[in-house]
Amino acid sequence: MTELHPDLRENVRMLGELLGQSIRRYPGQDCYDLIEQIRAAAKADRRQESGSGQRLVSLLGKLSDDELLPVTRAFNQFLNLANLAEQYHGIRRKRGHHSDLMVESLGEVFARLKTAGVDAETLHQRVSDLRIEFVLTAHPTEVARRTLIKKYDEMSDCLAQLDHDDLMPAEREAIVARLARLIAEAWHTDEIRHERPTAVDEAKWGFAVIENSLWQALPDFLRSLDVSLTEATGQGLPLHATPIRIASWMGGDRDGNPNVTHEVTRKVFLLGRWMAADLFLRDVRALRAELSMWQASDELKAQVGDAREPYRQVLADLRDRLLKTRDWAEALVNGEPADASGILFENEDLTGPLELCYRSLVECGLDTIAQGPLLDTIRRAHTFGLPLIRLDIRQEASRHAEAVAEMVDYLGLGDYRQWSEVERQAFLVRELSGRRPLVPRHWQPSEPVREVLATCEVVARQTPEALGSYVISMASKPSDVLSVILLLREAGMKFPMRVVPLFETLEDLRGAPEAMAALYQVDWYRDYCQGRQEVMIGYSDSSKDAGQLMAAWAQYQAQEQLTEVARRHGVHLTLFHGRGGTVGRGGGPANRAILSQPPGSVNGSFRITEQGEMIRFKFGLPRLAVQSLTLYSTAVIEATLAPPPGPEPEWRKTMDWLTERSLSAYREVVRENPDFVPYFRQVTPEQALGKLALGSRPARRKPSGGVESLRAIPWIFAWTQMRLMLPSWLGSDVALEEAARHGRMPVLREMMQGWPFFRTYVDMLEMVLAKADLRIASYYEQILVRDPSLRALGESLRSRLQGCIKRLLELKEQERLLEQEPVFAHSMRVRNPYTDPLHYLQAELLRRDRESEGKGEVPEMVERALKVTMAGIAAGMRNTG
């Protein structure tokens, strides 16, 4: 059995001991002893020692209201500290540690591609033209507060300092003392938010990720890419290349979130400029201290005259304009009068002076100096720019149609809602081809339409570098795209913004190729998009709609067909993957996911959402972010230049056969069984999730309604909390059972061997099944469900889960789950004695919470402890939604 790496095990032990010291000081030794008894009982229970389960339940059942909170907090804190140790272990630099690192270097991938026949010129061109965009989203899955995240980051820094072999005893003691203080601070900090963050708060959190991590990580990564590319091809990365871009939905995603208004979006644009000016000010001040040279090119001298220190003069002018820009943005954010004279607004205002200094240094033979911090700042200026982050706008298609319909009605042109698609397109293209304004001067639209138009006006006032994509959810027709372009033009937009249809449900995915073909056939639109198109694939809602197996196959086929349709029309397609952190929302190891996409669908460009806690796990520390950027880049380059094989015709038929059965089995339970929704509501903490102030978005699209109205995140979160993990395997169980019964297992093994898509699906299913726990799921039902018919459904689902595990092991020819992932398996085993008490407590607390609600009063300690169990289980599972 593979153990944790000794260094990781030592760090987990040390952090746990320091937490124990804090607990012994407060609440005291009695509480510490009680927690240790519970932990020992949980370990014994996992070893299935006689009577251990009853001992654990008995210990937890005897907890008084005053003991509930410290006990739940202790287990939650330990799991967060274990995550911290694992996260740091992935990036530590210590002799003998390299064997644990999973990320292949850029140089190794380039060498492999060249060996496979990719010539140096092609490799250089493809890397120079690379476009990978990470879209940070504020989906409500980040349970940890920012206050605690900052403390965890400082703890990581302490672990890094302790990794030095040349520390004196006093130095080591000082670092451990600092670590002990930080853990004590975390222990005495409330880990639960009591107020829901606003959309602006979420945007600030996204900016903080850039300031604290990506600001440093991005130039470090580009330096590494430059060196590896030079070694592989003889040419480095061009100065203006921006292979990595950062966008955000925070403050721009208004689909189903009434809290995101045009005023919020305007404020977020300004906050981005405020922070960008502040960050670039720091860079420019540091550069002024460095660039004291007197040699300069004629071009530079012509600008600064006889200045003795010409570079400092250029940078002083830039510093002064950055100060004005920061003051201007700050004043506008605060609603005060703002002086816009002399500010930096267009990105060239920033890059121009920096590149002038760069060219001059190179011309004077001072290349070594030019390639230092100045180059890093230039690369930041091209990647982040004056807006800091590219803001996406997302809105539902019907809201745009409503705006156009009101306009058309006011002008007396007819009833737009009743027009056919052909009539709508003809009208929209006619208006887009003309020059006269459409919006009447004195028109008073309804409040929803006024908000859509006001948002378009805010967007139209931005520079191209400030904008990502305008994403249209529930888009299905060319008119959905054309209406957005018309509304933006009416608002004064002077350049073509990317307008991106989002295909989410099973029906949407199946109709996507035909919808895009119809759009490409509109001559006016082909001119507008200039041969480039982005299409977003939604993973969460398709999985909730059709089950994970059917959704994965529908997504794969849609991407294949969309790629072919774009190729036929001479359009370069970028697929925007709306993945979440969990397998149920399209998550999983990024490089495996990219390298299992349909051949040709990753054509040098890739866009992906990163949400909630996954942003912290992937980009929370600079070295971690460099590792993540490397992993994504190598996968996109490889998928572009050496695409994976596609499926054999027989494999396609087999997938159709499997998914026909999985879809039917999934919907039969989720949609057709009248007991399912009551069971879901009773056995999971879904109803209590709203108590966690996780994000600005409501948990439901509509205040009332069943599973269909529930957002994909709480849907996944709820099943993860009680360890049935239902959304990720339901349907697959029947498909695998039928495959075994009909003798199709040999074909499935062939598919695993030869088709990366299917192999990745099976591996992700195995990972989810390993996180499921039948005993814990059964305990929730025992405590929370009274109705015999609902209990019968629960028993049936657990039996199906057991069958799914059995068939998956048969398919992979293994005796136990995660045989080929021993480190992950051991990590789960280490966490179980800490997550188990939280599960048992949560079930009990849910029971008390529901009973108290019935009486009209919930004790505060019960409610707080319940919230902590949710946060702790999320930490233990390493994901929420």
C-alpha cells in the first residue's frame, strides 16, 4: 500500500500538532481529549473494529450544544491544513522530491513533439500564436473565507522556508513559532461568512488572485516558455505574444443573478483599472530604480531631449500618468468628480513607453538589462493591460429578444415575438447593414429592457482589451447572436466584440452544429466575425439534464460536429469549456481532459472557466500557478500538433448503445420517480445550503420548483456532502451492467486502450466512486428519512452504486478502486477519520435543525456547527460544486 511521501506526512503531522496546541490552550485540555477520542473512534470505525461505529456515534451523540462548535471546527481546520500541506507538496523544491511531481516540463513536451515529426518552424509558429484564456467565475463553491486563505498562504510560505537544509536551530524555531501563531490565528478566526458577498466583492476576490499570485506567476511562466522554445526551435517567444489571457465573469455574469446590474459592471470595470494602475505603478517605480543607464537610442533621445538619465525620465512621465489614472478610477468608483486629463486609457498608452525603453536598450547592446524586469512588465502590460482583466458579459437570449421586441413594437413595425426566424434575421441584418439609429430618442422601455440597454452602454464605453466575450445562454438561433450585436451597436460599440452562443442542455448540444451552420450562412455575420468564432459548451446543466455519461458523449459529438461545420465555412473555432471543479460538472485533471478532446477541436486556442475553490487550488500560489499554466499549455500544444485518435466506428455504436441506456435510467429516477425529489430534499443538506453565504447568486433560478430549477452547483454539492455522489454515476451503473450482460466488456476495454476520451471518462468515474461511501449515505438516510417508500428508493440507489463499483472493477480488471492512483487513494484514507465525524455530526445537526425550524427557533450553536460541517466536508472532498 502506497503511503504519503515522508515529507508530506511530516508536514501534515506538524500542522496537526500545532493545531492541537491551540485547542489545548482554548477551549482546553478536556476539549482536546474529547476530539482525540472521536478521532480514535473514527479510525477504529474505518478499520471496522467490533463496536467502533457505535462508539463513534455514541461519542458524537453525547456532545452538548457548547461542545458541537469546537469539535466541528477542529476537524474542519485539520482538513484545511491537510489540503494546505498537499498543495504545497505539489510545488516544493527539495532533493529527492521530483518523483512526486506530475507536470511534464515544456522542454520535454517540445522534444517529444519534434521526435514525432513536428518541425521547428511549425512548433515555433504554433506556440507563438497560442491562445489559452482562463475565465475566473464566482460560482459559489469557495467555502473558505479570504481572511483564512491569506493565512493559509502565509503558512505555505513557512513550509517553504522550513525546506531549506541549511537552517540554524534558532532559525527553524522562529519559523515554527510563526507557523504556530498563524494556526492559532486561524483557530480563533470564524471560518464561516455571515454575510453573502456582493458581485463587486467577488470581483475584488478575482483581482486579489491576480495581485497575490498571477502577477508574479505569468512572467515567470513566459520566461520558462521563452527558454524552452529557444532551446527547441532556435527562436524565442515574440515580445507581443500573449499565449495566456485572464478573463472573468465576476461582475459580468447576470444570467439568473439579479444582483449583477449595469452599475455593478461599470464599477467592476473601474475597479480593474484602479488596481491595474496601482500594480503597474509598483513595477514602474522598481524599474526607475534599476534603469539608471545613460546610453540611449536616437528614438528615445528625441522624446526626452538631453536628460542625463533618459530611461528614468520616460518612466517618471509614465509614473505620473499612472498616478492620475489611479486617482481618476478611485474617484469614479467612489462616486466623486474625476479628472480624466492625462490618464492612461488605451493599452498603447502603457505599452508604448515601456517598449521604447526596451528597443533603446537592445539597440545600445544592453540586451541583458532589457531582458530583465522590464521584459516582465511589458509582458504583464500585454497580458493584463490597463483593464487588468477581460470581463465577459453573460445574459440569457430571451432578455435580448425582449429588448428588440419592445423597440420594434414602439416603432410600429410589428410583433417581433411572433416573427419567424427568417423574418427576425432579415430585420436584424437590414438594421445592422444600415446607418440610422434604431433606438428612439424619447422612448421609455420597461425596467428589464432598460437594464439590458444600460449594460450594452457600459460595455460600449470600454476598450477592446477590457472585454472578453458576450456569452448568450439558451442561444439556439442566429437571431440570438445578431440581436446582441445590434443592441451593442445601438449603444455606441465601435469594434466587433466576440459574441458567443452557449449550448447547455442535451437538446441544445444536439442542435448546436445546425444552429452554427445557419449563423455562418448569414453573409453579414461572416464579415463581422472575421473568420473567428467562439462557442461555449456547458458541462454542468447537460450533466444535470441527462446524466454524466450521456452528457459527456453529447459534448464530444457536438465538439466534433462544430469543428467540422467551422472548417467547412472557413472559420477558426475556439471552444469555450464551461467546466466546474467536480466530475459531475465536467471537472477532473486538466491535461487529461484537454488531451481527450475530439481531434482537431483544440486548434491552438482553448478557453475554460475556473471556478470557486479550483481557482485557489490551481492558481492560489505563484509557483502553483506556474505549474498549472505549464500543464494547460503543454496539453493544448500537444492536442493541437499531435491530436488524439478519434473513435472507431464500432466504438461510436457502442457509445450510442451505452448512452441510450444511461439516459433512460438516469431520467427514470430523477424526472419520473415521484419519490426522488422528496428523497433528495430529506437525505441531503440541499435545503440548508442557502444558509452558507457562499456567493452573490441565488441557489435557484426560480424560488420554487424541483430539481430542474436548482443550479448545478448546489445539486452536486448536496450529494457530495452525504457521499452518495449520485449525479456523477447514475445512469452509468445501468449502462455498465447491460454491457456486462451482453458480453460487451471486451469492446469497452478496447475503447479504454485506444480512445483517450473513453479512458478519461472511466478514470473520472472511478475517482468519484472512490469518494462515495455507502455507510455514510446510509447513516444520513437512517437519521433523516422516515417514509418507508423513500427509504426503499435510498436502498435501491445504494445497491445500484454498489453494482456500479463492481462493474467498473470488472471493466478495469482490478480488485479495488484506485489501484493505479495509490497516492490519491492514500490521501482519501488519511482524510476519512476527519471527515467521518463531520458527516455523522452533519446528519444529527440537520435533524436538530429541521426539528427546531418546525418549532420556529434554531439554536445558534446548532446552525453555526452545521455550516462548519458543510465547509469541513467540502475541504475533505477537495471540492464542493
